[in-house]
Amino acid sequence: DFGTDEQPWEEGRKVLLKYYGDKDVFMRATTILQNVSLPDDLFAGIRFFETAIESQSENNCIAIECPSLTLKTIVSSMEKKMYRQDQEHLDRYLRKIRKVCRMIGDSLNYLHRQGVVHGQLVLDSCGKFDDGWKLTDLVGVQRSGKAIPISRLSSSAPPESVSFSGPKGQTRPSQHETITASSAIDIWAFGKLMYEVLVGKDLIPFDPSDELDGHQRYLFMLGRWSKSNLKDVVTEVEASSIGTLAADLISHCLCPRPDLRPKTMDEILSHPYWDTSSSKRIKMTSSKKHSTARKRRFRV
């Protein structure tokens, strides 16, 4: 029960409790969060406190506000309701998603300005609460420039997290145990998330029924991500009746090289896609014309 500061047991909300018996583990997980002020309108509420369970010694505890639903739920239900076969419903969905993605962008921008990288931006990390959509999964954020474990990034890991080894023609992909935390990681994840909520499918397919080989195939495709994949992204986004502005924004976030992605979330949030008056679907038949237009809209 989350409650309020004055009366913590009244008007409570559903929370997730995490207990830490080891003080050092608790401090590693929460030190950054305890030293950064997180606005309530952008991030799920978090409280830190000590508690004793029966006869045990005191434990450190985190109470994390739980959302009523997540973006993953929304995307799944959209497919079940076949919104893409109903233009009116699709347009309504796209309008709402633009607002939610903007909120996520504002949240990432706030973290990056504090020198903090989220590192686990996935559909389940974006939740709806009584007072709006917020970014969640904050335990485990890292300071920019510090090592962040691949286990934190999970499915939001970018191409630079993968390396290849072995003789020519028999190379196998593997992920580094850690990579350096930077805004480029979150920007890749933001582009991936936008693609998945707008197109309605995974950026890189993964078959959970074939865990071993499926994981290797996923890493191979991630590590070999290229300009050819970006062309496919642009084609699929435009084919989903979303428009060239969204395709332009997403494809820049998903550049294979981190140094070619937008440098900051400010740059992303200034893109004309967010302007509702200019985000109407734009028809372009010439790929050359589209390429020229992209260069004008978004310099990276």
C-alpha cells in the first residue's frame, strides 16, 4: 500500500516490494535513485525504507508503484482487435501512442540531463497509472560513462553489445558482459520501442520455443544490423499508414553505429513527428525523394 506521506495507509496503491538482506547490494541498486529527484508525472513512485520481518534483522526495502497496464498489454490487445483493418480505430490508436511515446521521451530526456541512463526501455517499462503514463523499471539505472551489465539491458540491448568470434565462415555471436552506459543505448531502445508500438511486431523476431538456437539467431541479426535493415524499417513503418515522419525518426534512432544516432533526446523531441499538424501521413512514391527529405528533417 503506497498511501501518502502524511497517512501512508490511506488512499494506497498497488506496489511491488523488493527486500534486500545485504546492505551493499541494496546500496548498489539504489544509490543513484536516492540522489536524483524523480518527478511524479514522469516516473513511477519509489519509496526506500527499512523493515523487520518477524524475528529477522532489519532489511532494506523498496516499494515501487505498479501500473494498471503496460504498453505491452496495449500492443497485444491492438492486434487482437485488428485495429489495422479499421482506419478510424487505427488513427485513434496512433494519436494516443504519439502522446505516450512523447512522455517516454520526456522521461528519458530528464534522466539523461541528470547524467543517468535507463538501460531497460521495453514495452513493459512503460505503464499507465491513475495520473497518466510513466516510465518504470528504474532500479538498476546507471551513470553515463559507467559499465552497465547486459543483463540490465535485456531485449533493449543495441548492436554494439554483440561481438563475433571464430574462424571465417563459422563466426558465432556473443554479448559482452557489460558495455559503457550512454544515451545512445536508450536512444536505440526508444527507436525499437516506437517501431514495435507503431508497426505492431518485434523489431527482431525471437522464437521462445527454440531458446538456444533462437537466442543465437537473435544475436546474429542484432550484431549484423545494417543500413539494409533500416531500409526495411522505413518500408514497414510507411506501409503501416503511419507516415514518413515517423519512419525518419525511428530509422535515425536505429542506426547501427551509436555515433550516428541522434546525440540527445532533445534532438529527438524536436523532430517534426511530434507536431500533430505536420504528422499526417505523407505519400511519397520516389525513394530518392524520401532520402532527400530525411536529410532535411533530421541531421545526425
